[in-house]
Amino acid sequence: MLAQRTVLFKSSDTAAARTAAKVAATSGKEIIDLTAGEIWSDTAPSVRAGAIAAIDRNINRYTDTVGLMELRHALARKISAETAQPWSADEIAVTSGAKQALFNAAMVLLNPGDEVLIPAPYWTTFPAQIVLAGGKPIYIETRLNNFVPKVTDLAAAVTSKTKAVVVNTPNNPTGAVYDRDTLAGIAQLAIDRNVWIVFDECYGAFIHATCTHHPIVSIAPRARDRTLIVSSFSKSLALTGWRMGYLAGPHAVINAVKALQSHTTSNPNIIAQHALLHHLECGDRAFQARLQRHVANARELGLSILSALTWVPQPIAQGGFYFYLDLGELQRRAKVNGHELNADDVVTAFLMDAGVATVSGTAFGDPAGIRLSYGIELELLDKGLRRLIATLNELTFCLAKTPLSEEG
């Protein structure tokens, strides 16, 4: 018999989408995979050099539970520069990816029954970890505000049980970047209502158009003592498989995280820690700048191709490396003609008919959305998006023939 808690969660839907793509590819059909939350790239030279040097020095022992002190000092300097607030090493925990940082935060903050506000659509891991910690996710709809939560909606959802609010900007899956006023409003709400802020900025290195990424504590320094910053190098340095993340917050929280982590994973991989330390101390910005140029070029190419979509608005794609297709209008027109359509149906059609793997918005609490990653090679992105458009426009023609002017 399995533990009762196993009914509270299932495998990640984004991971399941990647698996479906691999299974489809075994049939011999070319599958273009737009599911993965990663950038296709070689390893940064400075990271590779740091790892090789650590191996050559026969480094293979435990470190402090929450990371090498030298690495935590380097991260404190990095966060201090980004937030314009002083941070120290004892306010930093190095974790095995941002997922562990988030799980640690949920486990040390939440009591059974505590509520956590999550803007929707949301990354699927947020509610799963909250439930595992005994908390209750409270979803805040953002679709009608360009996928950015209204502070008034957040305030209306706060109760005596509210413990925290998740702020994920740039957002996964929508690509929305929260503006300065929204972040200031969330910070003030947290202060007024004694609520924690879990600030996930894993995609902060990728900002597009005229948008700016604002660390929330730089806008509202008074909220720092109730803010946990979660980030990683999985996206900014294309190191998804290295599992290097961090959590920054008040000393008391980090101490609790240290105790928890000592009984779960203990320290993160030591070679990865030394590799990252070498990068932070000796690396330049050339590699990250190249990644950013690649992502910017992919976004420009993708938006140009996606402009040919019918009844599906062009994605906002303000940050990160995802296009998020909003099927709301297509669903409405399909319903006028007696058809029911959800994102799962479209994702299946993309995979079976177009040979393109995508992630259904149902994974993110949104049956009217589809996430497309554009972190892949430009040639494959071009081919995949053109196939996708042909399939979706054909589906649109079949399901929603009635012109808007003829509807009652």
C-alpha cells in the first residue's frame, strides 16, 4: 500500500509532454519538440573549466549543507548587485535546482491548511509542492489582464489563512513580465496583510521588447524581511541538467532550510558548485549574451511566423522563451457551431498531424492555452511553427466557420 500523500500529486505534466514527444519519435516520424523548458546550447566555457579543474583537484567531499561558503558569498554579491540591497552568505541556500528551493520554502513556511495565492496560469510545480506541504493553493485568474494579476484580485482573495503569494516573473508559461506598479502593489499587500512573498525569477535573464525585470525587493525594500527569492542557473546559463539553484531570504528561514535539506539531499553536487563558483568569479558575460541573442532571434522569428494564425492572438512573449497561445476566441467560435474544444485536443492534433510536441494549458490550470518553447535551434523552430500553423488554421476553419457578424 502506498502512502496516502501519493494521491495528492502526479508526475509533472510538462515532463509527461516531453515523454510523449520521445515516444512519438520512436515511430520513425520526425517530431519537433517544443515542450522543454530549456535552451539548446553547449555548456558555458567558464562553467566547464571550473568543473574540470575541480575534478582534476580530486574534489569529492561534502560541503556545507546549503553550499560552499565561497559560492554563497559570490551569490550574495550577485543578488546584492541585482536588487540594490545588501545580502550576506548566511541569507543564501544553494539547492539542487530551483525546484528544491521552492519545496524547501513550502516546507518551512506552511502549516496544514495555510493558503497560498497563485496567479493562473501557473507552473504546475507550484500547487503540487504547496499541497505536499499541507497547504491549499488559491488560484487568481489573470487572463483578462494580459496574464498579470490585479492587486485588487489578490487582495480580495486574502483570508486569515493566507500565508504566502507566489510571484513568478517573467512568467512560466505565459511569458508575461510583471510591471513595476503591480510588484509594488503586491509588496504593499504582503506588508499590510502579513503575507510572505515567494519571488520566482528563474527567467529573469530573458526580457524582451520594452519590458524590464524588477526584483521585488529593489522596488519595495520594506518587503525584504518577508520575501524569499528563488532562482537558478538552469535558464540563464542553459544548465538544466546540472541542477543548480538557490534560495535567498531572512536568516531564520535559511537556517530552517538548512536543517530540512540536511535530512533530504544534503549539499548540492560539489562539482557543479565549484563550476558555478568559477563562473561567478572568472566568467564574463559573453556566453550569457550569446544565449540572450539566440533567444531574442528565436522570439522574433517565431512571432513573425505566428502572425499568420487565425483567431488566435499573437503571444505577448515579454520574457522567458515561451509562446503561449490563447485559444479562448477559437473555443468561443467553435462553441457557436456546436463544437467543444480544449487545449488537449489541439495538442494531440499538433503531435499526430503536424509532428510538433507542445504542452497543453491544462498542465497550468488553463484549458484554453498552449505553451510552445522557442529555446531550440532556429531551423527546427521555423519548421515546427509552420507545421503548427497549418494544422491550427485548418482546425480553425473546420470548427469555427461562422463569421462573427452572423452570430446572434
